[in-house]
Amino acid sequence: RKEVEQDPGPFNVPEGATVAFNCTYSNSASQSFFWYRQDCRKEPKLLMSVYSSGNEDGRFTAQLNRASQYISLLIRDSKLSDSATYLCVVNMRGSYIPTFGRGTSLIVHP
Amino acid sequence: GAGVSQSPSNKVTEKGKDVELRCDPISGHTALYWYRQSLGQGLEFLIYFQGNSAPDKSGLPSDRFSAERTGGSVSTLTIQRTQQEDSAVYLCASSLERQSSGANVLTFGAGSRLTVL
């Protein structure tokens, strides 16, 4: 079983839609969680950290469920510019090496 | 510099040749990472440098791969006797010194795209 698993998609949604991605992790010792965004043929960039209590940044909401070992990303009112691959990233306690999921592709169409 | 700088941005080489990829991290960032990303795949960890500590080389796929970091700044990833399966985008990232939570937020360079013919 992979350490970090994501549905590769693609998720094809119209502008204005709400879309959610999940990411599961296998190691219960995982401590820190992030979502990165990667545009086509570009480098990954940090989108947001994921906190235990859940956190929101504008149209984006991230949540953590430790009991079920998954994190989620919710995007409201999707924009064309949200089209990208969203990478789930997990750090195990005591490790400084983030583990990346393979990413979930989102395509927002007019 | 303002960001992580990598060179070359593109490299085409013949099977069996050696290649060197360079990474110049953000000034003041003590942690430096190399990952690679093959077409349609996720990021595969290669090596991690932190300050003057011994690097974590656990992700290097074979002894053809090596990396060094001189003066705690610029890093060079060397691939000897390249094979076609080495074709990928090699991404370098840097971050501030390790956080108490153990979670480093990474800033990536634009990558070096390697094609082995």
C-alpha cells in the first residue's frame, strides 16, 4: 500500500461548482499535512497547510481526519484558473522528508 | 536569490553519458531536497541536505546517482552512465531550518527536464 494515496481523476467540473478531493495516508505517525498545487509543466507550490481543527483560505477548505487517516480539500465556486493538479503531502513525526501523493487532476470548464 | 534556481532547464543526452544538474537554493534556507518526477507520476524523493549534517541519501535509486552540497548552499546532482529510465524532471526544493513540528514547507525550483536518448 502506498504511503499517500490520491484519486488521480481527472475531476471535470463546470465553473462555479464545488469539488472535493480526499487523500489517504497509511502511517498513523504522520504529523504534518499540506496541499500543494502543480500547474502543467510547472513546479509544485504550497496551497495550504492542513491543521487538526480544519482551516479555510478563501474558497479553499482543508480538513484532517486522524481516526480515518485522510485529509480533504474542498474548493467552492471553482474558477477556470483552479485547473491544476493538487498534491497531498504528508510528513511523518520526526521526519523532515515530505511524502507526496501522485496528485489529483482538476479541470474546470466554462 | 528570490527563488530556487535550477540549471539547465532542459538537457538532452545520450545513453551512457554523465550529466550534472545544479540547484541554487533560496538564500538562508538550510534544508535542500532533490526529487524527481517522471511523466504522469508523483514526486519521488532522492536526497536531503540539512546544514552541515550528513545527507539523507535513502531515496537515490542506484549508485549512479550522487549529490553534493558545497558551502551549505549550491547543490549538484550527478547521474553517471545515464539510462533511458532516468528521463524525468529533476526538482530541487529548499526550506528554512527544520521546524519544531518536523514539517518543512518546501519552495521548489522550476526543475531540470532530462531526456536520455
